[in-house]
Amino acid sequence: MLFEYTRRRGVRSPVTDAATFKVTRLKQASAQADKPVDLSHIIDRSYNYHSPRELRWHIAERFGLPPATVALQEAH
């Protein structure tokens, strides 16, 4: 499954001192490219993600999918 996300700046992690990001919008790509499905309500948009990989794992967990089947791309 392909998901597209829009990020916004988060805070510096107190654990790793790395920059984090929050997700503003999450969409699932559909068979019809002009009608993506907005799934922003499925995830916690206040969470500070450390990497796209962490976001991919959270999405996989939400949908009960193996993480390897989840693909992400950042919207610009």
C-alpha cells in the first residue's frame, strides 16, 4: 500500500537530540490518482516521529500489515 504524507516540524528529541517531525496529512494512494483517500484521522498527528521508517511501522501496525508492504512518499 502506498501512502503519502505531509510533514511539519516537530521538536528535538530529548533522547537522541535529533530533529523530529509531525504528520499534517496522511493520504492513501488509490487506483484513481485524482482521488486519494485522506487517512489523517487514523494516526496521532501530535506524535513526534524520528524518521519516515518509524511512521511506516506505525501505519503498518494500524492496518495490521507487514511493514514491508507499506510504502511512503513525502508530499511537497
